[in-house]
Amino acid sequence: MYRRYTNVSTEGSSPNQIKQIRIRDIIIVILLAGLVVLLLRAMPAFRYQDEQRSVYIRKMVSECNEAIENDVKALSRYNSGDSSQTLARIRSHLSAIQALNNVYMTQSKQFLVPEEQMTALVRMVDNYLYDISKGGQNTSVQQTDLSLAMEQLQAELDKLE
């Protein structure tokens, strides 16, 4: 006389069909519960990835700032005895930034700073060193170009923070 309420019409359905509908519903509930568990377990990984990115950016910013403050600003417009040492320190800072950039790329499949920009900076320092080794006295053009390129790198890194 009284029937139980269900949202699936079972009138005219065989007991086998009712059983299949219930099994299907149970499987859907189990799959949804599994999806929720996977999402909950993946949340810390997403947070870790964001933290990791910010650590790389902070270290790159630190290297860039140190290169600009201690070395780029110390370069003179004329070739001096310590210019090659200063350029070597700048090159080491750029190598550290490039290494961090490459490690980040292997982990997340993207560069923080475009590889072309880093290669151009290293090439610029190498050319500057070459001009000094040839005895070039007036290096104001190279010093200005390097200073502008480093400030551009600093601005690029600041945008990432």
C-alpha cells in the first residue's frame, strides 16, 4: 500500500536492473569520495610548489641585488686593474641566477627568467672581459649596457615577487 520514496523509478524494472542501478550508484559515490581524498592530499603539494617558487625568486633577487650594489656600481667607465675581478664576480652572480633558473625549469617546466635574457647577460659580461683583456681603455659603453641590462633583470625579478 505505502511505497518508499526513491528518485529512480523502479516500476517495471526487474530485480536485476534494480541491483545494477544500486551498484552503479555505489560505484559513483566511491569514485567521488576517492576524488575528494586525492584533492585533499594534493593541496599540500600545491602549497609547497608556491613556496618553492618564492624561495627561488628570493634567492635570484638577492644574487641580482648583490651583483648590482657591490659590483656593477663599482665598475669604472675606464679600464682599471680590478675591472676583470669585478666582472668575474658579476659573472658568478649571473651563473648562480642561471643555475637557479635551470633547476626551477627542470622542476616546473618553465623558466622564471627567459633563458635568452640570461644568455645575453652572460655574453655581455664575456664581451666586456674580452675588451678589457685586449687593452681597451674606454669601457663606458659596455659599463652602461651592462648596468641597464642588470637593472632590467632586477625589474623582471621584482615583477615575479
